Amino acid sequence: MPAEQAEAFVLTPTDVRKIRQYVQHKYAAMPQDKRAEIVADAVSRIIHKQLPSFEEAIKHEVTARLIRTTVLEKQMPVRADDIFEACLSLDMTDAKVVTPLHQWVEEQTGAELAWDLFHIQLDKLVQHQQPSIQGAWEQLKEWMRSEHLIEVNIRPPVAELAEVVPLPLQNDGRKFAKPYRSKQTLTYLLLSLLLVCASLLYGWSLLKPSPNKLQPPVNLQSFEKAKPVVKNNELPEELRYADVDKVSLVDFLNSRDSLLAEQPYLDAIIDAARTFDIHPLFLFAITGQEQAFVPKSNKQAKKIANNPFNVFYSWKDYNTTIHDSARIASETVLKWSRNRPEGKDPIAWINRKYAEDQHWADGVSKIFATMKSKVERTS
């Protein structure tokens, strides 16, 4: 296969399906949430090994982002492009991020990249690519090709370290790419002067706060300002949004010792239900089936409450905020409720994709019916 057509993937949707099928068969006696944790751990380990040598906490953050955006939302293979673009969402002023990323880029491209040049190009990509950073990896490689740092059309594999292009030793023992041997002395002098000026400008830019360096945390205010437009909502009327008696709802949740009776969890779920035109008790019923409404007695309650819907496998693998997980759960419910065959139970139809547990629909239906009888406000 020609170099320009070669594609080596870290992980493909087919790989994920095979892992899930294997775990489903081998650990059939385990509860659904335990099997989901095993699948999530296996997927995470595959991606984890291909990341730059970040600290474990940073690796976990990047891995979770890749699973959410590439594997699950886009259902696309994970490539070097995706890894690099996910890394650009990190704090590029932190040496613990930039240094391993610099090493990783050199390994992937097989070229030595001057630290100052890398910083300048990285800063350009982060500044110019927000809020979208798609194509950043190809832009970086294109710049490296234009500077004769890597050969045209080289696409090194991601699943293993790229083969390093042989770099001849000069008299001083330093390595340079072959094209540089033909450069004239004047070119080096001009380039050196440019590097000094660019380094000074880059250092000055670091002193200024940059709002685009990090994505702002999700909160209720920002969530409300960016309410998505609900399209193609094919839920039946009984699963559409309806007002509920909040006092009765809190009483019901308290009777289950549920942390979701407190803020910000209560309003976040109700707000997501209103935004996506889903019955709020249906969303709460899902948390009842997935996490027994998150009892306060659970030592991990505050972490579980961030993702009581177990979106993206489980709360352990994707621990976000309640606003984010409620939004994703709502979008997932709408997505998998579409094109329901006539006569098919709507919750059972959602079950085919939402959860591996075949009894998930029965549990959610019973909890939903119980909550409606005790909580729903009648007109």
C-alpha cells in the first residue's frame, strides 16, 4: 500500500464491538454495570498505551475524551489525528503537557523538531483552531513538510512507534534531516534570527491570559444559554415533557436516600428534560435503574451523581458533571427512540442501544410507572 494511503488505527468501532461481545459472552453471569466497566477498561487501556507520556491523570482525561468524541459520538477509528487534537484541549502552558507532546510528535513523524519551533506552531494551532481543532495534525505535518522536516505523504502508524527516517550525523554529532545539508549559511543565520524574535514574542504571549487555552467548565448557566434545538423527537406523548410536583419528587427521592434530591442534580435533570422534551420522571427512572437513584450512603455517591445515567459505559470511565451527563443521556434517548416499528414498546426500543442488560427496559418501565403514580402533577 502506498505511504500516502496507509492508515494505522489505534482502535476502530469494530474492535469495540468485538470487545463488548467477548465480555458479554465470557462474563454473562456478571451484572450489566460490571460488564460495562470491563469493556470501558479494555477500551481505555488500548488508547492509553498510544498517548504521549503524560502523567496518569492527564492520560485518563485524554482517553475519556477520545472515547466520548471519537469512539462513541462519531463512531470512527482513533488515529494520530484524533490523539493530537484531543491533546490540544489541554493546558499548553503546562510543561507537563507540552514536553511529552513534543516527544510524541517527534516519534510519530520520525523527525527532530526544535523546541522553539514546536512551541510557536503549537500556539498558532491552539489560537487559530478554537473552538474547532479538527485538522490540526495535518496542518502541523504540512508545515513540517514545507520546512523539509518530514517527507511528503508520510503517514506513520499509530499502533506502534513510527519508523524514524535515517538522519546523518554532522561533524558536531547533531542530527539533521537530509534536505538541510543543502542549505546555505546565510539561510541558517536568517533562520536563527527569526527563531530569536519568535521566541521573544512567544514568551511575551505567555504572560497574557488566554481565554482559549482551556475549555470552560460546564455549568448550569452556560448550559441554559446554549440550549439545543430538539429535532425529530419521536418519543410517544407519555414520554414527552410534563410538569411534575417538585416537592413530591424530592420526597420520593429522599425516601430512596437519593443524592439526586439535592442541588445541582435535581434541577439539572429537570432542565435537561425540559430542553429535550422528555418526561423528567423518565430520566430519573433511568438513574433509578442504572444507579438506584445514587444513595447517599454510597461512599462514591458524589462521583456517581456526576453521571448517574452511566453514559459512555459508566460513571467511573466518564466522570463529568450532572449537567453534561443529563444532556448526553437526553440526546441518547432521542437518538435511539427514532424509527421505532409500529407496536414496539418505546422503552424496549431504546433498550436495544442504551444498555446491554436486556432487562433494562422492564426495570425503567416499572420505576417510571411508580414515579408517575406518586409524583406527576395532574391538571
